[in-house]
Amino acid sequence: MKTPQDARQYAPATQRNREPILEVLLQVLPASGTILEIASGTGEHAVFFAPRLSPRKWLPTDANPQLRASIIAWTENFPCDNLYPPLELDVIEPVWAVEKEALTEWLSASPIVAIVNINMIHISPWSACLGLMAGANRILSPGGILYLYGPFKQGGEHTAPSNAAFDESLRAQNPEWGVRNFDDVVAAASAQHLTLQHTYQMPANNLSVVFQRSTNLD
């Protein structure tokens, strides 16, 4: 039960998708290093994944101050040695907080080896997807992993009526939002030296999509 002072927010989908996502992350993430979570939202994923992905470090971020407060509240309720406090980070910015000198020094002992982004690119403008890809290109070393989770169109068509209805509701809220076409996302990643490695079918007509930072940039 939340108290009046409890800033925790709740996303019902987290309870449904966190176990399947964890199964994929355990397969695709490097064995050590820092995992940068972009658009961490409520913080429920962060407190669930961090202890189960140790010895990796988990670094949550969000552009929304209310959501960062929620992340802090969740971490206070479920403290974990390998879970960092949340950072303010907006993917559209040309330089992310983790690229600035003070934080690069702080992260030098456990560099960022992967970026995880769950349910963002369809609930944001297309520029956010492009910013995510550009940031991954700048931050990840060759071989680094970018993991996406969410609904996608295939060949410009929805894969389920529920996704079509969801897309319509998103665009009603903001015409710049909407379920993205898978091929467009892959092309945006490729333009930033991120190569598609795997896709996994997930619950509720979602996909896990795994990209790897190219080792050959010729």
C-alpha cells in the first residue's frame, strides 16, 4: 500500500513482461559492465532486473522528474548494491549525461556495455528513436548491445488487431507517437552502425529486438 509520501508509480504491463524480458536479457547482455536503461519510467523494471543481473551494474534514466522520483522511491523500497540512482537523460539531446566528463570518469571502472530501452519509441516522436540510435553509436564500444522491447509493424502492417487499436489510441494522444515499422527502426539503427542480431517473439504481440554495435566501420 502506498503512503501519502510514497512517490512510487505503477505500470501494470511491468508485472506481465518483466520475466520474459529478463529471460532475453540473460541471453544477450554481456556478462559484466554497466547496463544503461533509457526511459526507465516508473523504476519497476530497474528494481526487478538489477539484482537478477548482478554482477552487472544497472543505471536507470528518465527525462521526466516525476518518474525519476518514482525510480528513487522504488529503489528505497528495494535497495540493491548494483543499482545506481537515476539520471536525467533525454535521448534527443546531442550529448547525454553519461557522456559528460564527470560521469565518464565515474563509470570508468564499469563502462557501459549495453543499452536497454523498453516501451519508448512508440510513445515518443520519431526523433527520439533517431536520438536513441545516435546515442548508442556514440556510447557503445564495438560489440556493445542495444536492446529494444515493444510493438512493431511488419511491412507497414500491424501484426494484431490489439496493436492497431493501441496505435490509434497513441496517435490520438499525440500525432507524433505511434507503433513503428520494424524495417524503419532497423534502417535507423543501421545508419548508426548498429546491426540487427536477433528478434524474439514476446507476450502481447511485442518483440525483443537486439542490435550490436558494429566491429567493422569501414
